[in-house]
Amino acid sequence: MKSKIINHHYTECGLPNVWIKCRCVKDNAGKDTIIIPNIGLLHKAIARDIILSDGALSGDEIKYLRSMMGLTPAEFGKLIHREAATVARWEHGGAAPDGAMDTLIRMLATAKLKLKADPAEISGKYAPAAARKAAIRIKIKMTGHRQYQLAA
């Protein structure tokens, strides 16, 4: 089966700015099929990039982190002492959390997803009125076991 490496705009994760370098093969019907090994690991790599990126979390990023933690808006709101309606406003862009809440969300996601990150580094990521503009670019590193890493 012949394959090629492509840059795929990975909107399937719910974020508009994720690109992954992955393998594409032709299926039996001759259609292009993208191969994404260990999608859970990929989603954790995306979450880690969101947590460690400079700027304010966007509504899409908050929703992504919440869903990665397996929480409903109500459960998430209870955990961070906010109403589900407040969480929904953040996720839909009607409002944004302040710096302390932004940092709390990042740290909570780091702990719940069992990611490695320095709390001091996380606390310095929020910047008021700054949202990340750069795309998240991830590539599959083919070694003895597959790994995901940020693309250069």
C-alpha cells in the first residue's frame, strides 16, 4: 500500500488551528485515508501545547481542555466555583476568564490529564487581551513506539 506524508488540517479535534503531519494512504476504494496512530496521545499533545502557549485561552481551547478532562460544563463549573452558564459564555466567546481563572484552568487540566509541566511556567502564560494566533503544528515521530511532538 503506497503512502505519503501530508500536513492535515485537523479540525476533527474541535479546534480551528491544529495541523498534524501524518501518513495518508489510498483505501480499497481508491480514496485518501489519513492514518492517525494513538489518537489519545495526539489529543494530550494538543492539550499540552494549549496549556503551555502564551496568551489568554480562547473559548475553543477552554472547551477542548474541559472535554479532554471528561467534564460537562456543569461539572467543570462546580470544580472551579463558577456557574455552568459562565463556562458556556467562555466557551462561546461571550466572555473570558480573568488571569487567575485562566491559570487555574491550565493547572487543573495539567493535573487531570497527568501532563508534565512546571506550575511556575504555567502561571506566566496568561496575557490579558492576547489570544494565541499561531497554529498548533504536531508531527508523528516514528520510533520504536509512536510519539507526538510539536513540529518546528
